[in-house]
Amino acid sequence: MINTEYSPLSMLSQSVLKNRPIIIFIRNNRKLLGYLRAYDKHLNLILENVKELRTSFNIKQKVNYRERFFSKLILRGDSVILVIPV
């Protein structure tokens, strides 16, 4: 039996219970900032009030920042790189 108090998923449980936002780094140089509502052992996430932040570079090496908003989002776990509580 896993002691959930000290497991890596306990941070996600605390984010759900305390309604705190999290930052998620995903593939293709994208970041998500939102509220976690549910998750599973594969790190599939259900998020609400999500802001996607995307960074890209053009030919002249100028940095472009883009933002999108999603009221609800289901994220597949294999695209998650890093999760940080805010």
C-alpha cells in the first residue's frame, strides 16, 4: 500500500483539495497555468480556467509570446514534462 502523504501524487492531491493553481510544462515549449480538478496515476489531468503560454522564435530570432484561454481542458499524461504548484 502506498503512503499518499509522501507520494509524488500528494502534491496534486493538495492542489485539488486547496484549490491552488499549478503550472504545467508540456511538449512543444508550452506551459499551462490553471486549476487542477482531477488526475489519475498516468498523470492525465482535468483542468479549469487554463491559460496556455506559448513561446516561439521567428527567422530573425525574435521571441513571440502567445496566450490562449480554455475554460476546461483534459490533458493526456504523456505530454506532461513538469508540474509546479503555485
